[in-house]
Amino acid sequence: MDLSLSTRTVGDRTVVEVGGEIDVYTAPKLREQLVELVNEGNHHLVVDMERVDFLDSTGLGVLVGGLKRVRAQEGSLRLVCNQERILKIFRITGLTKVFPIHDSVDEAVAASD
Amino acid sequence: MATVDLRFSASPEHVRTARLVAAAVARRAGVDESVLDELRLAVGEACTRAVGLHKLHGLQTPVRVSLTEGEKTFSIEVGDDAPGSVPQQRDGEDDTGEETDELGLAVISGLVDDFEVAADAEGGRIRMSWPAAAAV
């Protein structure tokens, strides 16, 4: 399965819905999307990972890269994920301390720093 | 003697194939369903690292994956041809991939209890194994 990406705006947040597999092959597409959004002035991102089937360290690297970019613009990057197998990867790498992870897009959009 | 041997050109698009093959052979070997997700991730990380090392050193040779069904264990060895492939320290200029080599190994060590990385002048190997009940 390939990677699917779609974006929508909710208030001042940009929601990126990601589906499929994020790995060494597909992660560059996600990186391009995040870079493009930040360059276009979208500095508050919510990455919805509910439809992600697979995530590896390359994907984590891209998300960390995205976080660095939005923070440079005083923005934010929040994740939406309820899937235990995906959450586990954030836990074993200690990245749960780096990313705010929410149960739903509504919750992520409503959250403030 | 490996149960299944896989060689693939060091390109990112083939890593998924390696994950799928490894999971399929592991399932047949009786590895518990509950650890197949972790096995898939770990073998993907090992292959991703090998592909990255081959690219870094401009190697044209394939990455090797050996899947071996033992009596009580299922083992996977991922071999690369990169000389002395210790984790690379790269500049943090670009924000992709720079930490993922180390992060990949961190993911594997977090997932797999029985895991070792070896490297010599010929190349590197990542060995991992999981308990397997004999499939009847």
C-alpha cells in the first residue's frame, strides 16, 4: 500500500490526514508535503495518523523534521493517533515526550500551547 | 541453511517487499501473531539501514536477508556490504534521515530482545531472533 495525503483547514490549524505506510520509500512524500505547508505559511499543523498502517524510524525522522520547521516559525505540530502499534514506536523512541499526541482531530484542533 | 534467502537491490521501494516476505515466512514458522507487527518493523528498520549504507558507499551489490526457521526460534539476518558499518555521524544540515540510522537501531533494540549488530571489513550484519512454536 502506498501513502495517501490530504489536507484541510480547520480554523488556524492545518490538518494533514495520512493513510497507508510511512517508510523509507514513502516518507519523502510526507516530508515534501510538510515542507510545502510550512513554506506556504501554515505553521500550526495537526497530523492525523488514524489511517496509517505502518510507521518506521524514517517516518519518525520526517515528523521530527516537521516539528523543527514549525517551531522555527513559533508554530506547533500535533499528532492524532489511537493505534497501539503506532503509539508503541513513539514510546520506545521516547518521542511521546516530544510530540503532543491526541485521541481525536477535534481535541488536537482545540488544544493550545 | 536459511529457510528463505532474499536479495534485493539497495532501493527504498524494495524494503516493503522484504517486510512482507519476512512476516509471511515467520508466520509459517509459527512465530506468534502478536509479535509479527514488531518483526515486520524490525526487519524493515534493518533493511532500511542496509539500503542507506549501500547508497552512502555507492555500492551496487544487493542487500541480503536470510530467514531461518530453527527448532524453537525464527531468526533473521540482514547483511550489507558497507565496510565497517558502524552508525554514521552526519551533519544535521538536512532534516531528513540524519538521525534515522541511530533511530532505526533504537527501534530494533526496543522491539527485539535477541538482537546483535556485527561489522567487519566485508560488511555489516544485523541478527535478530524470536521464539517460534513449530508449525504442524
